Amino acid sequence: MSYECILTEVEGNVGILTLHRPDALNAFNWQLMDEVTLALQAFEKDDNIGCIIITGSEKAFAAGADIKEMQSKDYMTVYKEEFITANWEEATRCRKPVIAAVAGYALGGGCELAMMCDFILAADNAKFSQPEITIGAMPGAGGTQRLARSIGKSKAMEMCLTGRMMDVEEAERCGLVSRIIPLAELREEAIQTAQKIAEFSRPIVMLTKEAVDRAYETTLSEGVRFERRVFHSVFGTEDQREGMAAFVEKRKPTFKHR
Ligand code: CAA
């Protein structure tokens, strides 16, 4: 499959999707989001791939929705075409882990796409904001909800109401990003992290991701109950027997992903 607004490659067991509209700082037009959707679906189907990375350029992960494309839309258009719902949210449907490797600007929809991923590794030049308020709009791809859950109401509210830019140190302090990495090492570090995940038992990785995600959707007691049921189900896998046997026998496990 050939794409115009993204690049895709596979390294080891990692699928890498690079947003690539350099002239527009990777702003999300309809075509780019269609391509992101197709590429993520292809990575999901590929049995060789155990983990996915979404990244951008050194200057911009993405500067958000394409304002030039969005400018002329009216209410009936965005409602009928299901703007955003139609092709922005595939990352949230992936069962394999998706890592956002963010350098430079992650603004508006860019910040929202990064937050749809399972965790964010950020270069030391990364900057995050929800600047929609400055152009007479508001976050529309989950920003008000995921930011509030991720960094708390006060900071989320300030970010959404002022549009201010958050630097990477603040983003790490408040839990938006999991780690800060020197810019020159971001890609390699993201691939190594993804490869490490890809080498664990794939079904158990997917179950673990599902359990952590449940924390966002339910009460603590229901979430713990869900975790317990899923934990019990792990004992029905070959990989659990192999992993524990390998520990006892002081050798590396060979997971068969079943
Ligand atoms: N949409 C369309 N084009 C964009 C863009 C965007 N979101 N962001 C940048 N570009 C384009 C610029 O128009 C410019 O193109 P031209 O050379 O043809 O003029 C090119 O990318 C480079 O941008 P700048 O010259 O502005 O670069 P800079 O380094 O001076 O500034 C920036 C960088 C601070 C990111 C600035 O480009 C900017 O503020 N961009 C807009 C950010 C924004 O408001 N994003 C939110 C979009 S709304 C949204 O995402 C809605 C939602 O929640 C779903």
C-alpha cells in the first residue's frame, strides 16, 4: 500500500507510522487521517507486529487539524461527514499497544492523537497544547476528556481555556508523558521500547493493555474485579506456563503467543 501523507515501515516486530506532511507541520487533513486508519488496520492484521509506534518529524508530531481544510466547513457538513469520528480514532481501537513518540509540536488534534495512544515518549523539545480556543473552536478529538483524566481538572481546564503551550518538563511532571528522551535518541528508544513489548506474550500484552484501559471506564472495585478475571484467564495460556517454567529453570522464556 502506498501513502502520500504518512510513511510506514516495519523494524523487527514493530510497526512504525510516521506522519509526513512536512509543509503543513503534519496537520491532519482528511487524506492523512484516512491513511493513518488504513496503516493502523494493516499493522493490527500483521502477525509479525507486536507493537506500533506513531511519530512525526523533529519539528512537529502534528500541529492539529488542518485549519485550511476545516475553515470552510459548516455544521451540517461536519455532522453528516462524522468529522473526527469517521477516521481519527483508529488508535483507540488497536488491541496491540500503540506508543506515541512525540518531538516538537503536539497541538490540538496532535496532542489528542498522542493521548489516544497507550503512552507518550517525548523528546526534550516536545510541546503540548490545546490551542483551539485561539481560533474560535474547542478540542473535538477527546482533548477535554483525556487531558482532564490524564493531568487533572485544574491543569486541563487552564490548557483548554488559555491554549497555552506546555513544555516537556511540565508534561512529564503532570503525567502526560511517561518519559523524556533526548531528541536524537527518541526514535531508537521508542523502537527499543516497542520491541521489548513485542517480545512478550502478545495475548498477555493485549489483556494487560485492556485491563489498564478499564481504569478509565469504570469504578475501582469493578476495575479490580475485571483485572482479577483477566488475571485468572492468563493461567489458560501456554505462555504463562512457559514464562513461569523459564523463571524456575533459570532460562529465557520462548513465548509462542498463545
Ligand atoms: N493547519 C493547517 N496548516 C498548518 C497548521 C494547521 N493546524 N499548522 C501549521 N500549518 C502550516 C502553516 O500554515 C504554514 O504553511 P504556509 O507555509 O503555507 O503558510 C506551515 O504549516 C508552517 O507553519 P508556520 O509558518 O506557522 O510555522 P511556525 O514555526 O511559525 O509556527 C505553529 C508553528 C506554532 C505550530 C503554528 O503553525 C501554529 O500555531 N499552528 C496552528 C496550531 C493550531 O491551532 N492547532 C489546532 C488546530 S484545531 C484542532 O486540532 C481541532 C481539534 O481538536 C480536532
